[in-house]
Amino acid sequence: MNKKEQNNKGFSLVELIIVIAIMAILVGVLAPQFMKYVERSRKSTDVQNVAAIMTAIQVYAADPNVTDKLTTGAVTITTTETAVSGTNATGNAEKALKAAGINNLVLKSSNWGTTSYTLNVTVTNGVPAFTDGTGLTTGNSLVKGTYVD
């Protein structure tokens, strides 16, 4: 083996530093974008979860076999996972959610406004209607499935 072959057995320190610097620049540029995508995903999940809650309540109200009819009330969803109960789902909404297999209520996104959100349920002639309650910033609506970044 000659001297030229012996000297080419690895990367030089300068080459390694250059590669690490390039990787640090890429991480610095891409990390904020990644965090935006994660937050958008959380908001989309929140919107879908509220849609599932509204659907569960509508199905419960429309079921002719239900003897304990739905009444006007509210569903409170917080940023910490809470079990469905009569304290956070009033007006028999907790029975509708439990019948649909929804056991926990949680908002994953941190940008809705406050740490809790209230979904108002108004029942007229057995038909539920939904309105946004407290906990949203201007321009956001979980009932309509919209949010502003």
C-alpha cells in the first residue's frame, strides 16, 4: 500500500464541520415550518373532534328508542383531557357522547383563545342546533369548522 492510499481513510475535520454547519442551517430554517404544520394538524383534529361530538348529539336526538330525550345544554372542552360527565356535558349531552363511544374531551391546539371551549346545544322540537360559546378568538369557529392562523 502506498502513502496516498493510507492518507485517504476518512473525513477531515474541516469536512465534518462543514457538514454539521449545513445541517444546523437546514434545521434552523425548517423547524419553524414544521411547528406550523404540527399546529395546523392539531387544529384540524380539534375541528374533526367537535364535528364528531355534534354528530353524536344529533344521532342521539334522532334515535326513536331513546327514552331520556336531549335537552338544551352545553359541552365544555378543555386543553387537558377530561372524562365526559354531567359537569362538562349538560342537557343529556353526556349520555349522547357516551353512547357514541366518546369518553374524553380535549383540545390539542394551543391557539383557540383560552384553555376551555364551550359548545352550546339548543334543542328545539327534538332537533339540536349548535353555536360557538366561549373560548375562541375572533375569526375562529369550531361549529363551522373554521379557524384563522
